[in-house]
Amino acid sequence: MKPEVSVIMPAYNTETYIAQAIESFLAQTLNNIELIIVDDASRDRTLEVARSFNDKRIKVLVNEQNLGASGSRNRAIKEAQGEWVAVLDSDDWYAPNRLETLLQVAYSENADIVADDLYIVNNSQSSAWSTLIRESGENINDLKIIDPIYFVETDVYGKRGLHLGLSKPIFNRDLLIKNSVEYDKNLTVVQDFWLDMKCLVLGAKFVLLPQPYYYYRCREGSLVYSNQKNNLEQCCQKVVEFMEEEDIVNKNPKLAHALSNNLAVFQRNLAYYRVVEQIKQKSWSLALNEMVNNPNFFVHLIDQIPGIINRRIKYYILGNKSAFKIYN
């Protein structure tokens, strides 16, 4: 009998965390599930830990060379046998009833994609300090249908909002396979956002559940947060590519406007971080050159000051170690 849900887990150098992630899979109240772990050429004991679990529902694959999270997830999806695909990063974990709950919503709402709120956990702690919806400022108490315009408008870089690109939905596997939807292997960040976006413009029904069942760990030194300049360059390029490739964007002025607004925000922040990077490296002449080439730098710097002060208050006074990591 084929599994109802295939959980896919890319894993790279997470020997400290992966056991907890696998144990949360094994603790699921839904039994007819499988876990496909793809070790992405880890250099630590990640593969050894993954193989130490003796459960026939767990399959461990090994990449001969590092493919990145996108390549590893794409490989896992091709191996998946379930009707639904769920993502579990190897440093995160599920609540025991997560898959059963999301699957119930998927069937009752005839949905193609179902996401839940997620708990935000500091790396050194085991309990959450907040949730994605709570931090967004949105008032969501019931199931909510997510359309592509709302999805984009509430996921603006550096701004408070839902940021559902951080969520970890379950997907109808047929939606992905029949439409050749894959994670973009050229991206090292925001891969989830663009996979969701591709599904939405294809007409997928996306339902958001306001309760959290996913534990999202914020880790120091994570690739997502380590190089803002490089990340923003990727974001700018991807928005431009998406708007050029997807016909529906040209047919939907509101969606095109939302994406254009996000692109403008990315570009302003990129100009800012190009200067900041040179200052950090004490390359004063290059920093000055970037300022001259980007006259809006100082305007953007002034706009940034309230947020910078607020994050530092949270970090140093309130002890919120994830203050810099939710929106930037």
C-alpha cells in the first residue's frame, strides 16, 4: 500500500539536530507515511545518524556531490510514493499530530496546498518564543485561502507580514509532477517561496491553518542569513525571471504590481548592503563609490534606523536572539 504522505528531508551537516527531526516523524499520529532523507554529501555524522534508525518507512539517499537543498528536495520528490509531499528540514521538527491535521484540512477543503502556522525556536532552546502569524501582526483565527497577490503582498523583504515563504506546506504530489514544478536549483535562498508561487499561478488552492504544528529553528550562521548581498542579488534576478516567464503575470496587473513592488524593495536593500559590505571590510573607497552610485542609500538608511533600533532592543535587552532573522 502506498503511503498517504511522503516527508522529504534534505540534510547537510546537521548531526546535532537530525535525530530530533526523524523522531518527530516517527511520533506522527498518521502511520501510513514515509520519510525520504537525502544526505547532501555531509562532512559530519549526519548520514550515520540517519541510517541508525531502523524503520522500514525511512529511506536514506546519498548525493555523491553537494546539490544544495533544492536539488536534494527535487530528488526526494521524484522518489516519493505518497499522494502528498511534506517538507521537513533536518534541523526542524513536527508536532505529533501535524500530518494528520493538515491532511484532514486538505481533504475537507479540497485543497492542493495546506500550510500551518509555525513555531519559531532559537537555536539554543527547545521551546518557541513566538509564531509566524503572531509576528506578522495579521489577525487570522480561521482557515484562510491564500491567493497569489496576497501571498506576495504579505512577504515583502524587511517588512512585517505573514512571510508564508517561510512556511512548510504539504503539497498534492500530482500538482508538482504533472506540472513539472520543482525547487529552483539556482537559488540558495527563498526556494520555498518560489515553489509556492509557481503552484499558485497554476491555480492551486492554498489553505492556511492558523494553528502551529511545525517547529522552525533559527540557527546562527545559517546560509539564509549569512550573506545578505548575495541573497538579495538572487532575489532580484528571480523576480525578473519569473515576471518574464509567467504569462499569468502579464494577464494580472495586480500581481505584476505586487511583484514589481517587491523587486523595488529588493533593489533598495541590495544598494544598501553593497555599501554595508564594503564598510564591514573597511574598504572605504569602495564604500564611497557604492554610495555615489546609489544616491538613495542615505534615504534607505534613515528608513532602516527605527527597525535597527527595535531589533537591537529585542536582541540585547529582551534577549530575543532571533530578532534579526525573521524578516531580513
